[in-house]
Amino acid sequence: MTLPLSRKIYATDTERNLTFFGSVKSMDEHNGIINICLLDVAVYEYSSSNYLYNQAEVTFSRPKSVMFIEEA
């Protein structure tokens, strides 16, 4: 999965019940694992859409099976 850098996305981790909204710094997939780095990130609770916090940069690696990614 490749998206243009700086494109804004929603990345939802269904296992952790979190949605991250931010600009893509980097994103790649290898062996079923998605590696994402987002900038200027707002984090929400997925089930309620409640805002939790904002962070300048978030990086995580998660199994593709628990992630849902969509362009904003």
C-alpha cells in the first residue's frame, strides 16, 4: 500500500480501539505488517469518536489484519 507523502489519512487500529488522523510521513507494508509514521496527529477512541489527544508525530507497526486505512 503506497499513498503520496503528506496525504492526510485516518488509520484505525480495531484491536486497540484507536483512530489516528494525520499527514503521512511514511508508510509501507511488509509480510502483513503495516509501518506508519504520521505527523500532526489527532487520536480518537474508535468506538465513540471521542477526541483523546494530539501529538506531533506517531509511529507504529501493526498487523494489516487489525488496521483500516482511508484517505481523509
